Amino acid sequence: MEFNVYESAVANYFSKLSINRLPLMSWDFYATFYSKTKNSLGDTNLLNRIVEQNNWSTKWSFQEKLQDDTVIVVTDANLKIVFASKNIVDMNGYIPSEVIGNSPKMFQGKLTCDIISKEISIAVNDRLPFDKIILNYCKDGSLYKCHIKGYPIFDYDGTLTNFIAFEKIAV
């Protein structure tokens, strides 16, 4: 008897509310957001391990960068990719495991500007930050303009340990 009174009161209460129902498509937005958040948290944890292992003297806010669709690529001092964020697949079709161990030059090709490529090489050799837009190739061979902000990373002793690049599709 008490449950019937309760259920009746709840039904009466909710019948007077104007509840806007969202179409089932709204779950797609949630799933995309959830997947993006899950990937960025995983990537942030991996990046923080790289920071610890290599004793970086510079700290970055990785979570913030990954949430705004920035792709993060880390190389060792010899320019071999040791980390690529999972969102790289959205930019060029490669998954992280396909790029690890390769040089970032794997994204360049015949139409990549030699002058900009040379300017990046000079900055890397001189261990200086750079900010360039370069024409890169996707996994399927299509082209995209990539805005790269690259930085040398030093440990607390001043030894070069890595390079980090924050990349986005250029408009």
C-alpha cells in the first residue's frame, strides 16, 4: 500500500515536469566525448612517464593540449619517434604504433617544401624551438597542412633528451 502511494506521488510529480528528451543521436556525442577523454587521459599518463624517465626540466600541460585536438609527438635526441598521441589517427590516418621508431620525416614527401623542411632541420640541429606550417602526407597519400610547434627538451643537467612537437591541422 505504501509503495502504491509513493509511486503515484512520483508519477504525479514527473507528469507535471516538462522534460526535454534528446534524440538517440545525442549518445553519439557522449560516446565521442568519452572516447576522446579516455584517450587523452591515457596519453597524459604515458607522457608523464616519459617526463619522469627522462628527467625533463620543463613541465607541460598535456591534458589541456590533448583536449583541444592537438597531436603530441615526442622523439628521442636522435629524432626517432618514441610517443605519438592517439589522436594522430584523426590528423593523418596513422595509429601511434605505426609511427613509433620512425623519423617525423615519414610524413613528408615530394610536395613538402624543402625550404621549410630545412628551416626545421636547422632549428633542431641548433636545439631551438620552431613554429612552422608544413605540407605533410596522410597514410592514404592525401595532403594536409600541419602547424607544428616544436621544442627541444633538456634534463636538469642541461642534456638534450627529447624533442616534443604540438601539431594541428593548419587552416
